[in-house]
Amino acid sequence: MSTVQTRPAQSRSSADDTSSAHHAWRTVTEREISVKLKDRTFLITTVVTLAIIIGAVAFQTVMAAHAGKKTVATSGPGTQIVRLADTLAHQGGRDGVSLKSRVLSSTSAVRSAVQSGKVDAGLVPAGDGWRLIGKDSKDDVISTWLGVAVQQATMQKNAVAAGTSLPALQKGTALPYDLIDPRATSTGLAKGVGYAFGFLFYLASLLFGLAIANSVIEEKQNRIVEILASAISLRQLLIGKVLGNSLLAIAQLVIFAAAALIALLATGNSSALAGISGGISWFIVFYLVGFITLACVWAVAGALATRSEDLQATSTPISVVIIAVFIAGISVSGTAQVVLSYLPLFSTIAMPIRVVAGTATWWEPLVSLVLALAAGYGIIRVADAMYRRSLMQTGRKLSYRDALRTAE
Amino acid sequence: MLEVDHLVRRFGEITAVDAISFAVGDGQMTGFVGGNGAGKTTTMRMIMGVLSIHGGGVQWRGRPITAADRRGFGYMPEERGLYPKQPIMDQLIYLGRLQGLSASGARQRAKTLLERFNLGDRHKDKLESLSLGNQQRVQIAAAVISDPQMLVLDEPFSGLDPAAVDEMADVLREFTDRGVPVLFSSHQLDLVDRLCDQLVVLSAGRVVARGTAAELRRRGPVRHRLITAGDAGWVRGLPGIEVIDVDGGTALLELSEPADTDRILTEALRRGGVRELTEVVPTLADTYREVTR
């Protein structure tokens, strides 16, 4: 058996001691990140979420594109009407709409093509004008644009017959619609972005939070915390743990957001992006503040427990808060939304939604952020004390009240 | 040298550690003995700064101990455990770095230690996949990863097979040979007897005995066994000698002074011959029972 080697040359100097005391949190942060990156569950959930985001955007785009592509059967003369409708739709800025005609030999052939579902509709002559044939429901795209085309073609014909021209007839009929204060983003898009970020925040603070609490319990239950506590201060341990998980959470969020943006760009929705990019930045800032605050409370939930079975009980209050922040954040409107957007934690979702929707002036998110930071600082101070007090109490599960009262 | 000076710790109404004092000299192996709830673990946790101190203090090399001093200590907690699901090499490096080693220094050190414990080829294995004996070996490796200035080990021998006990004892001796003070607690008195330079016996939060194993044995009254050729009943008549037991030719006696042996021998020879007169040294277990009663 060999002997335990001494290391006279590289034994600790006092200078090393001070520097490692200052940077112990970095070592803890590194471990938290490296353990998490090797965790199969974490990797799988990240990849699956990413796939869902890209898939959802792609699916929407394909569906939207497919919804606008229509084939109309005609028995010959209707072809020009269909072509006119297609041109008018494009002139009207409806790039997603595309109308194609399929020429068939007779009206009955058109009927049977519609019946069999090979075409979306049929256009047949009827008396002086035209008639649309559909199968079981009326198609809005076809009726709108073919309707306009028929109207225009017929008016043209009638104008010529009346000895005038179409432009002369249409003179003065246009009605421009100007907006004094146009909203950059549609309400629908703002809502969608709000839901998406709100849900990501909810998911991340719950999943990462549980992971933080479990890693605290693991250290407490296996008493490794005693070895750690004899080497570094518990505050350094808490900082490293919260920071490691927060960095991962924010990195995950940025990847998700980037994937969504790239998917939107790739599918030609670039115009929608311009309006929401500012709001997304606010989401990331609020997300970070909210996440770190909650992460410290999750660490307390872990420290209060003595076994992982206790976590169910100790994590209930914080889970309830997170669910309330999510539900209230995405569902309220009007004055209630304005109030929530200043209430720390609740502002995490409510304020960025207002920014995206364009209902917040420039200073409002700043004030709300300052409030969130102040409250976060207070919560973290208390959580830090509770964490340090309860981490070494291994006898039984503690309550939040115990942790506030117990001496170290 | 580590000095524990009137250390006190209370849990609510209960005083778990009541003004305990002892010292662990450089290169000295000190055994911490006492029943469950005697205060061994609580004292060790206070030495390591894991539990706050309610009274008294701990001195290291003649001055109050600091967090930086403790970072240079090797510690093995009572219900030991490292991260069950992390590869053993990774966690040794992590603990080494927290105790102030550089990343490469910690890696080198962890490698050396794992090879020493014949775990070199298992460095990527998770702790939970190892046998209990091997987990203990990793645990001692964790305690000595940063070449500690002092070792504080709570029940390091519990659950070890005889070969592993010897291995652990060898490791501890290497440290005391280099002048490192070692304090360990144990229920196994034979082991403490064999290994320790000094024993500290605790009972109900107080030090009830302290000294070398030999000193502790002699704390009690020294007894002698006399075996005579004939019946030994006559010893009852001797003044100044307490008779504990007589059974035929065998008597167990407690003498008030060492010179009494001559008196007994003379008398026994006069009465028909002596087969044996020996000092009966109590076992450590006897003394332990005596002092903790």
C-alpha cells in the first residue's frame, strides 16, 4: 500500500485561503451547472420544449398558408374571374391567399368535383351572372375574393354597356381609414406572447425551483452539508446554488425565445416581430429578477425539509404563489392589470404583457422593476437567514415560522 | 494542538454539552468515547463550526479558531454521505476545491487517493453504485482530500470489516506520524484501546475521564487475584484488605497499598503455599462502565 502523499510545495497559503473563501460560490455555481447539464431529465425536457416551440410556430404557419390556398373548378369562362380574384387578393395585401382555377368540361363535372372534395368550390354561369357551389359549408376566402372579382368584372361590363368606364363609376367611393396612434402590435399577438412567456416563467420557476429544493434536501439528508459548512459559509453555498440554476434558466429561456423568433422569421412573420422585441427584452429582465427571488425561497423550502417526502408540504406555499402569479398575470385586464403590473412577483408577467400590448408608457416598467428589485432584496435577505438556520436542523421537518424564530 | 475549552451547547432546555474541556496534541490520536447522547457528535460539530457554540471556545494553535483554520480540517460527519448520484472523482475534486485547492491540484490529489484505496478504475462510478465498504473509503478520501492540518472523524470505523478497519487505522496513523492531531469518536473500545494515545470519555454532556488507556484502567482500585494451595478463606481475617470474593483456593482482593502484597504472600506461604498472585487490570470496558455509571 502506498502512503498518503504530503504536498509541501503546493500546500495552501493564507492568500489562497482568502481567495477561495471569496470565490467558493463560483465553484458551487460550476458544480450546479455541470451536474444539471449531465442530467438526462433536464436535457430531455429542454429539447422537447424546444421541439414543441418550433413545431407550434411551423404548424401555425403551414396551417395559415394552407388555409389561404384554394382551388376553384370552372367550366371555362369562370377562369378569368378566378384569376382576377387572385390578383385582387394580392393587391389587397393578402399574401397568404392564392386562388387557382381548374377547368372542367361541364357544369355537372364541376358539381361532381366539388362533391368529391377535389376542389374547394365550383364557379358556374347562372343566367346573367355566376353561381358558387360548395360542398357542406361556405368558404369565407372564396366568397370574399370571388365576390369582389365578380362584382368588378360585372360592373366593368355594365359600365361599358352604359357608355362609361369603371374608374369613372368608382370615383369617390374609396374610404381611407387613418389611425392617429396606431398600435404596433395586434392584441392577439400581445396576448399570445404574454401567454407563452408567462407559461415559460411558470414552468421554469416550478421545475428549476423543485430541482433547487431537491438538491438542498440531498445535501441536508446526506449530511454532506456538514462537510460543506465546515469548508465554506452557507451563504456562499446558497449564492452558488441559486446563481447556477438561474444562469441555466435564463440560458434556457433565451434559447427558447431565440428558437421562437427564428421560427417566426423563417416562416415570413418578420413584420410581427418588430412590435414585440422590446417587450421580450422586458420579459427577460423581469423573468431574471422573479426567478432569482423565487429560487431563494425554493432553497428555504428544501432546507425546511429533512427528507424529500417533506418537500410536498414545505413547497406548497411557494407553488401556490407561482400559480397565482401565472394565472393572474395572463388573465386580468384593465385597472387590475395595471395594479398587478406594479406588484412584485406578479409584475414578472403582468408588466411585460402591458409593454408588448403597448399600454405601458416608457417609465412604467422601470418603476415596476425597481419595486421588484427592492422586494426581491428583502425576500432574499429573509430567505438567506431562514436557509442558514434550518439547514443544520436535522431532527424534524420545520415550518416557515420555526425557521423565522429558531436561533442559529 | 486543538484545545476545547469549557464548550457548552444547549438544545432548548437540554444542555447537550456541559462545559467540556480537553486537548488534542500534535500527532496525537485521541479517541472520543461515550454512549449515545453523551455529546460526542455535538462537540465535534461545534469544533467544525457546523453548530454554533453557546459557551466556551475552541483554540487552534493557541488562538481562537477561525473559518480559515476549519477549512484546513478534514471532517467526516456522523451519518456520512456524499452526493449519491455523482461520480466519486467529481465530488472529491469539488470538495478539494471548496477547501482551497486548485482544480488541477484537487484532481491530482483525488486520483492519488482513489488509487491508494484501489478505486482508481472506478473513478467515474456514482457513489451509490459502490459497496458500503468502498463508500467508506471514498468518505475518508473526502476527509483527507486537502491534506488536512487536523482530522475530526465521527465514528469512522462503524460498519467497516476488519480489513477496512486496518486500512483506515493505517491512514490515521500516517497523519499522526506527520504531526497532525486526530480526534475520532467510536463505540468500539477495543479499537480505541489499540489505536489511541489518549481517550476522552463523555457521559451526559460532561468529560468523566481523560488520559491514556493505561491511566484510565488504573483509575479504579487495583485488585489482585490470589490462588493458594489450600482453602483461601483465611484472607477475610487480614486487616486493611478488602475481600471481594473467595471461592475455594481463589480470592479476589482489593489492597489499600501496594506493599500489602508482601504481607499476603508471607501469610499464604505460612498457610501452605502460593500458586499465583497477580494484579487484575480491569479492561477498558470495565473502566468505561465504571466512569459512565
